[in-house]
Amino acid sequence: MPRGRVPTLPTTNDRRPAETPRVTTVAFDVTPLLTLRTGIGHSVAELRAALARRSDVRLLPFALGLRSPRLRHLAPPGTRMWAVPTRAALAAWQRVDWPRARRLTRGADVVHATNFVVPPADVPSIVTVHDMFFARQPDAVTGVVRSFGVVLRRALAAGVWVHTTTEAVAAEVEERMAPGLRASGRLVVAPWGIPALPEERHLSPDVEALVGGRPFVLAMGTLEPRKNLHRLVAAFGDVARDDPDLLLVLAGPPGPAADDITAAIGALDPRIRDRVARPGPVDDATRAGLFERAAVLAYPSLYDGFGFPPLEAMSVGTPVVAGRSAPIEEVLGGDALLVDPLDVDDIAAGLRQTLAGGPEVDERRAGGRARANWYSFERTASILAPAYARLAATSGRSRRARSATSA
């Protein structure tokens, strides 16, 4: 996609308006809201809010799994809670369609499972598949996450529809799990919007003390292996030799890659080692302040289904250097400098080029703002709402087919 060109809507048949406008009642999975908010949690919250503003959708929120009383306040009012342990349910759903989520879905026309796992229900369902990392790298995820694939494959074989946020992930779902999914009309591509950054954008005192007034390269996200932060640290070590004031800020919750990152920092030149700051998870105002003040946002991820931090950085005019993969290239296009995430020298070259500034970087800043403005959760909801109506109509067709067969 040429630089500065914003995406067009995916060319699928899943955006045709419903023939007869109606209100579709959707049992909507809010389980991702009942924990520390990551990109998935923020996106589900924003989509729920956008759908709630529409007149053609009525939401019935539900949550899967046992939840501590201290987390229940995070659930939207009226959320139906299901006191079945998640591990037990997943173990059962890998083999049989029981236990069924009848109480959670009572009164609904359709179910939207927003995070890979589809509870067996008596009404048609659509599931959001954020990425295919669990299938690409099964050894790099937990046993619970690996079970998503088995449950998902069974659900797709039973006729469940799929929502993805990029064409790249849609193609991978079809190739790996459900050949013919698109031709059957069961594939809906609806890009996410960007979670709104707060108007209040300042660094907390502890982060301000780490950064001061110095320029910094920012990485934002959970410290997990696929974010490839150990290679970013190595690339920073190369770039930092040319700029004695430059810092690297690795902001985000701890994760399984923490030890590898610590080892990569330990391998740096001692004069550079102390210029890597690890503030951990940050509040929303600090997150926004970091995006706004960063000299460049580095996102050398090996694989992601969408990629919120680059778009958030673009929304405030911060240039982005990102790892090249099909979903990221689709989302960011020519408005980010894409590099080989496996090549430390290429990451370093991308950082160096962006930090140097110039007309090309200015062009990417402007294009990035335009691209970020294109993504909205209202757009996501405008694609999903008519898809819900079409999905609900399949229930009536199925009942008519069964009646004709029995006759």
C-alpha cells in the first residue's frame, strides 16, 4: 500500500446491510474486561461501547470462568457470570459440546465470543480470532492457550462464524483451520479502532525521573517472547553508541521474556547498560505521555494480529519502526518503517534512520496520523452489526430446514 494511503474496507460480503432492519440481541463476551487490561481487553471494551451506541444492537454481557469478588466490579452492569472453572470447561469442550451456556445466552439471537473461546450455545455464534500465534508457535504458549485451537477447530466444524481484524489473519484461519470459510459467508473482517488516549498526558514522577528531558526510543507492551525485545535491546546498543543522551524505555507488564531481556541488557556495553529503563506497567496518562514524547516507537514484533501501540503512537505523530509481518504491514502500510525483526542490524538501521529525521520521516508522521484517524470502533461496529443480523437469520433458516426434513 503506498505511503499515506489509508486502508479501504476489506472486500468481503460481510458488510452488506441487513435486508430488513431489526434489533439483534447479542450475548457479548466481556471476560477480557475482568483482568489487567491488555490490547484485547481495551478493544473489547471499546467495541462494546460502540455497539451500545447503536440502535440496531442490544447487548447481553456475559463472562466465562470463576471470578474473584474483587474483580466483579470490572464487569458491566447486568453481566451474567458463569461459575464454571475455565480449565474444566476448556477440557470438556475439546471433546464434547457440554456444558452448554444456555443461562448465559438466554434471550439472545446470537453469541459473540470475543476472545478465541466459543461456549457451546443454542443460538448461532461468531468468535473473534485475534491472531494465530497459538497455532504458529504452540510451544511458546501455555497449555490453556494451546487448548484454544482444539476448541476453536471443533466450533468452526460446527458452523461457528469467525471475526478477524485483518485480512492476513482471516487467510491464516481459513488455511489452517477451516478451508472454505470465506466462500461459505462465515468470515467477517472488521478492523479494530484505536483505544482513545486520554487528554491528560504526563509522566508519573517515577517515570519522569527515569526519562528526564532526554530523547528515548519507546517499546510498549507485555514482555513476551514474540515482542522480540531482546533484539531491540541489542539494536539499541548499536545505535546508542552514536548518541550519548539516547535512552531505551521498555514499558509494560512483566512477562515470560523478562529473563531474556535482562540478559540482553547485561550484554550491552557497561556505558550503555544504564540507559535502558524498565518502568513496568504504567497508568493511562503516563502511557499517553510516553507515546507523545518518544523520539520513535519501536515495535519489532515477530508476529501480531493487529498492533495497537504503533497506531497509538501514530495518532500523536510519533514515527514508528515495526517488524515486518503480513498483519502489521496490512495495518501500518507505508506509514511505518518496516524492518526484518530477526535482523538486529536492520532494526538498528531503522532506528538510526528515523532518529535522524528529515522529509521522509516527516512524511511518515503525517501519513501515520491520517492512518490512525481512519481506524475507529464505530467503523468496527458498523461492520459487525449487520453481520450479527445475517448470522441471526441463519437460525431461522436452520429451523425451517429441519422442519422440511422432518416433514
